[in-house]
Amino acid sequence: MTFGADTEDLLRTVDLRLDGRRIWSFRVGEAVSLDGSETGRRLMPWPRVMPPYLEGRSTFSLHPVDGEGPELTASARFGDSDEPVNFADSHGLGLIINKWGNIGHALADYPAGIEQRLLDRLDLIRDVLADKSEVDVYVTGGTLLGPYRDGRVMPNDDDADLAYLSPHSHPADVARECLQIGRALVAAGITVVRCSAGHLQLHFEHEGRPDGYVDIFTGWIDDFGWWYQLFPIRAQVSREQLVPPRTLMIEGRPQPMCREPELMLDAIYGPGWATPDPGFVFDVPQDTQDRFYGWMSDQHMNRTPWEDRYRYDLLGNRVELGTAPTDYVRAVADTLDPGSFVVELGCGRGHDALWLARQGHVVEALDYVRWPMIRATEYAAANELPAGFRTLNLYDPRRILAFGAEMAGRGMPATVYARDLLPTVWDVGRPNLWRLLSMLLRGGGSAHLDFAVSHSLAPDPRIGGPMHRILDIDVLTEEMAGFGLAVTGTSEVTEAITWPNTADEVDLTKTRMVVSWQRAAR
Amino acid sequence: MAARSTVKRLAGGPARRVRGLVQRAFVPQLAELMADRDRLNRELGLAFESVSAAHQGIADLQAEAKALRERLDMTLLLAEANQEEIRQVKAGLLETRRQSLRIAELADVVTEIVLPLHDRDIDPEALKRLSADTY
């Protein structure tokens, strides 16, 4: 989109409104000048996730957040439709572009009463933590900032944020405590997504629809007086500055906040926290990021773009499940005995797994994104197919060991199938994959995995979208040898594939390899 | 000679009167000017001293800057020479931090998965044999 701006506008944040509803915020200075000058027309690209939704005719306006300056309004038509542009999810909930540049929801777009429902959930979560742990809980992030600064919940937020202060001072104890807290929350009937050993995301539904989520961030003070709180805080703070918590009234209800809230807000948002800035983005020092990554790892690794893919990919979700098997699964099926037991890793929507189940094979299919697992489970049940779907995160070694033990306990050989998994797994996750294969294949069977060798589609996901990169079979072979695995066969194929954020179908040269367990791991 | 004396005698009287008048009129200012001159001379001397001191200061600073530059160059050289070492230290730091997580994960696996899986197979006799190795 293009618009005119003056020099004094460059630091200004504007809301982009679609037919009057806020869908995005950005700083004017982020838009590129069309003639290289500070004044005149500027170009702001649409967020990369938005173009598929741009179909129809609507009014777009740029509204200065500070209320200064004119509001710019224009009508636009995308494609041939005269219907209004529908930027909403499959439940009809309006979507926004959040501060991460991803599609999300704003509290303002949920059904009425979302604030009270979120506060109910904060109470529930705090009750569980009070009952099952020794931590001190308080609101943080936007849930502290909005009510403390503005006296109300931030309408552009899409979640509620809780943090706690652990009684422990060593990261190993803090991590283990968070693992136990995750289990306690699951036992309380809450849907918990683990983003790291110190960050949980709790999801809720209302009337059958997703209804916002709550983040819980771990915090602790080490033996040297450094206060850590995922993911942006590292500061010299005493325990007495944080606890015991004080009371903050949010929408008329008492919630705990730390003793010196301005200290926390400064640590999270910087000294400018008192000035509203919807275009705010985090700028966490690298040495702080390194500490958290080392101590708490990252089990979300690329999951957000995949979640977005399965929640918001309009075209992909219209294809009936199990009706679009890939060439690879057909080739693998040719090698199977009737009624084989197949484990599919990284099954996505489950097309191949459901197709295999239709061929009479017993399938256990896994992915680390829960939305397609829920949908595929319902489809398999409705169609009485012998296919089970569940989430498994290759970045969580605890779940790998548990799942591997469970499968080994079945006492039957497994065929493992994983298409396009290796190119998407970060290096840190591959040892877990090899360990899982070594557990699954000890009773016999083989694994079928492929990877691109011609070129990468998305070598670095930090620029947007899930990773897909080339790999070297010599590296993989050497890694696998340490887990008692060996490549027993390879073939080269050319596949036409589409990938999130690649415009068109592209031809990739891939190596398909067959892996077996050869000996006990050293 | 006689003529010159005559002229001198004739003109001497008025000239003395004029000088007297000029002295009466300007001597205070003259004294003031001379005092100013003396003060300015002193200040000029001080200024020269200041300039000399400044020159010395600049010279000292230049020497210090030179020394700092040399130290900086040496530090940069050291840093460049130790890039590989720094990379190794950073990797080691990351690995050390990761060990914390691994300990937490393994402790979690043992208490939540391994022990519950095996508790039905625990042999009380085997437990009795697990005597403490220290007191």
C-alpha cells in the first residue's frame, strides 16, 4: 500500500483499519520512501501472511494512534469479488497481524466478555499453581502494562500474561519445576503447549471456538542477584522488589502484580513503557537471548508458522483429508505387507496417514502442531479408519523417550515414514529424531525419510515461514551411526512441491533414504 | 646659534605652558594607559604560559592517544587472533547451560517415566543390596 507522509510523521505509529476494524499497526518510518526523500509518498508492503485474504472490496484507513494528524482513507478492490474483504478465521473471528508479524487475534475481536473469561482463567491457573507449586505468581507483559498504565486491558493484545518467581536459583531446578507445573496444569484439564522449559502457553475454548490464550513465563533470581524472566528480562533485582505481590485491579477484579511494577515494565519494554506504542517490538540483548536459549531451550522452534499454516491456510484446508496422498507415500506403501504398522512423523494435516489407513495399514501419526491432529482424529473416527493422531515434539526429549518406550512395548516391527521432515528440523532436534528411530526400529522394520539436495526453499525461517533446507547425506549418516542406525538404501527423485510463502510450485531434487537399526548404540 | 637660542627662548614659554596643560589634562589617562599596558603585558605573559601549558597538554594527550591507539590495536589484534577461541568458549558456555536443561529433563524422565514403568518389577532383595557407600 502507498500513502503520503511528512517528516514529522515518521516516528508516528498508525493503525491500519479494514472497514473500520484495526487489523495492524506499524510505524510510518518503516514504510519505504518512493523517491528517497523524507516527505512524499511511501510504500508499506502488506504483511507476508495477508495476501491470501485480500479478495474483495473494502475501505482501508490509516489512523494515527496518537490522534494527531489526518486519517487517510481509501477504497480498494482485490480480485473480482465485490464482497467485503474477509480477514477472519474459520470460526468467523476477526484476525489481526500481531506484533510478531503473524496472524493472530485481538481481544477486541472475540465475543463479548473475553476479558472476564480471561480473568476467570487467570484465577484458575493461579489456583492450580498455588496448590501444586511454591512459586509466586503475578501478571506481566501486556496484562500488567495495560491495566497499570491505562487502567484497562489493552484492546490490541491477543493473550494474557502471567509470570512467576521460582524459589529456586539454579536453572536446572527452575526448569524441572516448570516441567512439573506443566503437568499439574494438564491434570487440571487445561490445554498446555510447551514453548520452552520456562514458557507455557495455555489455550482455552468458549462455545466450541478458540478463545484466547494465557502465557506463563518462568522467573528466578540466581545466586548473584540476577533476576531472569523469560524471555526479555535480565536485571539486578532483589527478591523483596518482586514479592510478596501487590494487588492490581483489572476490570474490577484483583490480580497480583510484583511489588515494583514499574521496575518490571522498564525491564520488559524499556524506559519508554509509559508512552503507548502499538508498533512496539522486543529488542532483547543477544547475551540475554543466549542465556535463555542455553538454559531453557526452545521447543516452539518454527511451530508458530506451522500453526498459522494449518489454522489460516484457506485453500489447503478445503482439500478433503486423505484424498491427496503424495507420490512418496504411494511408493512406501508398495513395500508394505498388508496390515503393516506405520508410524508417520511430521504428518501435517494427515493426508498420507489417512490414505495409508484406508489401504488397511495401522497408522500412528504425529506432528507437533495440535490443530491438524484434532481435525484428523475426528476424521479418522468418523470414517472408522485405523489411524491415531497425536502431538509429539521432536525438541522435547522427554516425550521422545516416553513415546519410544510406548511403541517398543507394542512388540511389533514398525515402518517409519517421514516426508519433508528432515529439511524442517533444526540441528538441535535431529539427535532426538535419531534416538526415536533407534527405539522404534530395534524390533525390526525400517524408516523412510527424504530431504532436498538441489536447493533450499527457506534456509532461515527467521525471515518468515517454516524452514526447508538442503542436507548432506554424509552428515546424516555419521550422526545416525552414533545411534546404531544405518542407511540401507537411497534413491533420487524430482518432486514438484509448494511451500508456505513460496509463490509457485517448485521442482526439488530429493534423496529418499531407507534407514534400519544395525547395532546397539555406543 | 644665537638665532636658535632666541627662537628657543621665545617659544619655550608657550611650549611649557602647553605641555603643562597637556600633562594636566592627560596624565591621569596616561597613567591609566600605562597601567593597562603593564597589566596586559602581565596577562600576555600568563597567556603565553597558558599556551605553552596547552601545547604541553596537547602533546601529552597526543602521546596518550598514541598509547591508547597502540593498546586498541593490540587488543583488536588479540581479539582477531582469538576468534576461534572465543567461538569455542561461547560454544562451551552454551553446552554448559544446556547441561542444566539436560539434568532437569533426565531427572523428569526418571521420576515420571522410568520409575513408574519399573516400580512393579522392583525386587525388595535387590534394594536391600543397595547399601549406602558412605556414612
